[in-house]
Amino acid sequence: MRIDKDLVAASATPLVLGILADGDLHGYAILKRVDELSGGRMQWTDGMLYPLLHRLERNGLVRATWGLSEAGRRRKHYALTPAGQEALAQRRAQWEVVSDALHQVWSALPAPRAAEAWA
Amino acid sequence: MSEHGTLGDGPGLQHQIDQWRTWVSRRDAISPDDVAELEDNLRGRIADLRAGGLDDEEAFLVAVRRLGSIDEISREFARVHSERLWKQLVLVPGSPPEADRRRRDLAVLLALAVGAGMAVKALLALGDDRSFALNVAFAVLPFLAAYFAWSRSLPRRVAGTLAAIAGGVALAVNLYPFATDGHGTATATTYTLAAAHLPVLLWFLVGVAYTSGAWRDHARRMDFVRFTGELAIYFTLVALGGGLLTGLLLATFDVVDIDVEPFVQDWLMPFAVPGAFLVAAWLVEAKKSVVENMAPVLTRVFLPLTLVLLVAALVALLAGGPLTGVDRNLLILMDAILLLVLALVLYSTSARDPEAPAGAFDWLQLALVVAALAVDAVALTAMVTRIADAGWTANKTAALGLNVVLLVHLVQTGRVLWRFVRERGTFGAVERWQTRYLPVYAAWAAVVVLVFPPVFSYT
């Protein structure tokens, strides 16, 4: 399904940081992980992930290293830094507040409509 | 994914990816590393799509679409790496063979800069103003020519010829018995004229070294023109920086009551000025295509402004009644105006795409040339009779001769430009005329330096 651009932009950073907290990954693997986590319902524009990763790298939240893929091509791997872990904890706290509030709103509404909107 | 290994088997797919890479690489904001990263994504996505049953063609198209608009990605990259949109001059490049060459170049240049500094210092040590003004160009320019001779492996025959010509000229001007006032100070106008025209002549010889002997070649001449313009700008910038540093140095030592002025005058300046000149030349050589040329940009700014100035000057000359101040100063002023106009035309020519059709800017150039000719014609007609009355002094002859040289240049420039904007000629003709005429300036400078003193009996 199509998710609003602003929502994607807002959730991309915590998602990427959270996925990297699990272990180092290269760009395409991050995208596949997002696919898996959302059951294929959240599709990012692939190319836009890379400027985001570079921004996180520049801000010191992730560290990038060049390695090789199975096929022997140059491939960039990203890992979470201590500052990234801190940022992730902060974002997580913020998102918990937001999602908790939203959750209460949804539960106050008639169920089928809410389910449809978020399916 | 195990499917990764099968990628690249299809030549069609490989070709498509190559094309895609070339297309993406064209964006300034996307670096080669980013392209590699995006390509890795593309290949991963294609492999997965093929594993899902798509053929090469379909997989490629879907993967490219999933990647998203390259324009948008490029914009995002530009936001993160805004510095990439500014062209960076890498003075010592990363790749080893190129870096070694560049470092060796710089070492040779610095050695030559020190040599030029020592030559200037030795010349100053003679304590003779007269020989200093005549010889300062001989103390600096040969070192620049030597740098070109080294970096371009100039054929020995050409280098020998250049050295012989320069040596002959140096010998001649230093042996000329210029008139003095009895205290050894030169008062002869032919001496001043020779000193002023010598650098032009020598610069032409530097140009021969710059083109590694192929000075007849139109394209190489144009390169030298570009080099000269950029050198002037870089030297000015380096000199401004140097001036600022020197000012800070003087001010700081002044605070602690140490007088460094003798040091600055006797040691710093003789080495810093020629050094700055040679380093500026090296910078222009190093930057060449990496950084946009500045001289053509400046001409774009100043061409319309100069046109306004010329029209105002023309109106003033025509409305001001009889020209009272008609003397050599007016002639020199006219020469300066024509020189400025020609430099503007020359540098805007040097940066123009010869294939592009005539546009508004070419009309503007033509208008500028016509205005300059009109101003010069008014001034000249007023002057000719007066010169005839007052006789031919060396100064007036030199100024008038230069005026004639410039006029011929300008009239023909106007003609080829006119043909071009009327679509009867090519821009190539405009370019070629500019470069073909350049040696005339050297020839005129040679006449003033070598022929004028004896003709005007060294006064």
C-alpha cells in the first residue's frame, strides 16, 4: 500500500537505526529487511535509502565500510555507532509516546474502518 | 543470495547496466562510490526478481523503477553533500603515478621560483634602477619558460633558439647607450618605451615554450591566451593574499617595536613576487579543466558595462567641443581603451562554443567593437594634424603605432563578427583571426625595443 511521504520520511531513520542495531548490513539488505518487517506492505523508493544512510553517516550515527559482495563486487556495509544507539533509544522513546497515543485513538474508533486504513 | 553468482551471464543485461551506470554517473552530486552502491542495489534487486521468475529485461526495468527517479536521488545526495556541487581542485591527486608526476612538477617549479627570486635579488643588489627596469623581465620570465620547457620536454632546437633570441635582445638593450642626466639616471624616453615593451616581446617567447614550439598552431595559441588570462587572475589573487599576510606581519612586529621593513623590502619582496608569479602559473596549469575559467566570466560581466562606458565617452568627445587636451596622454588613453575592448573580445571568444549560432551576446560584442572604433576615430582625427605640426617624438610614434596595430586588429574583428552575426561566416573565422594577429603585437614590441632607440638616437 502507499504510505504518505511525510510518514515514510519520519519513520525511515528509526527503522534503519533499529534494523542496524540487529547487525551490520549493506543497503539492499536493509531494504529487504524493511520489506520483511512490513510484510511487503511498506515499499520504499530504493534509491532514496542511500542519501539517508549518508546523512546518518555524516551525523556519526552509523559507520560505513567498504567490503566485497559474494559476487566479488565492492559493497558498502553500515554499522550502528554508540551515538547511533543513543539516537535510536531517543527515537524509540518518542515513537512509543506517539504510537501509544495513536493506539488509544484507534481503539476509541469503530474497529473496521481503522483496520481498513491500516491494513 | 546465491542468485548473485549468475548475474552478468547475460550480455544484454550487462550492457543495460553499463548504460544505466554511464547515465547515472553524469550527475555531479552522485559520486562514483554512490554509483557503485546504487549499482549493487540494482543488481541485488534484479537477482531477486529473476529468482521470482522475471526475465532479464523485465527484471532490469522493474529494478530501475524501484530505484526511483535519479533526479530526486541526485537532489537528495546534493542536500547531504552540498560540497559536491562545487568543483574541487585536487592539487595532488590520489592515484600514485599522477600524484608523483604532480609532486615532481611542483618541486621543479619551486626550485625555479627560488631561482627567479635569486635573479631578482642579484639584480637589485646592483643598485642600479636603470638596469633593473630593463632586466627584471629577463630575471623572471626565463624561469617560467624553463618550467614549460621541462614539463613539455621542449625540443632542444626550439629551446636553443628561444634562449638565443632572448639573449640577443638582452645584450642589445643593455648595450644601447641610452641618454642619462649625468648621475646615471636614464631620462631617455626610448629607454622607458623599451622597458615597457620588453615584457610583451618576452611573453611571446614564453608562449612559444608554452606551446612546446608549435606556436603556429591556432588551438595552441588559444590555449596560451586562456593561460595568460587565468594567470593574471590567479596572480592577482595570490598577490592579494600575500599583501594581506605582509601587512599583518608588519603590524605584528610593529607592536613589539621590531622594524622588519628592511627585511620585507630587501628579502621578502624580491623572492615573494616572482615566486607568486610562478606558483600562480603552476596553479593555472594544474587546474586547467577542473575549475571553470574566470577570465571569460569576467568578460561577460564587463562587456556590457564597457559598452556603456564607450558610448558615454563618445558622446563626451563629440559634445565637448574642440579637443583641447590632444596630446600623447589622449593617445595613450585611446590605446588603453582599445586594448581593453580587444581583451574583452578575445576572452569571450576563447570561451565560446564555436558551433553555437550567433546570439545576442555576439551582437553585443559587435556593438562594442563599433563603439570602440568610433571613439578612436574621433580622437585620432583630432590628433593627426597636431602630431604633424609638433613633429614625431618617440613617445607619440610609439603611441600612434600601437593605435594603428590595435585599429587593424579591431577593424578586421568587426568585419568577421559582422559576417558571423549575418550568418555569412563562421565563428571559427572570428577565432582564427584573433589568434593569427597575435604575433603582430610581438613584432611591434620588438620594433619599439630594438629599432626605436637607434632611430631616435637613444633620447
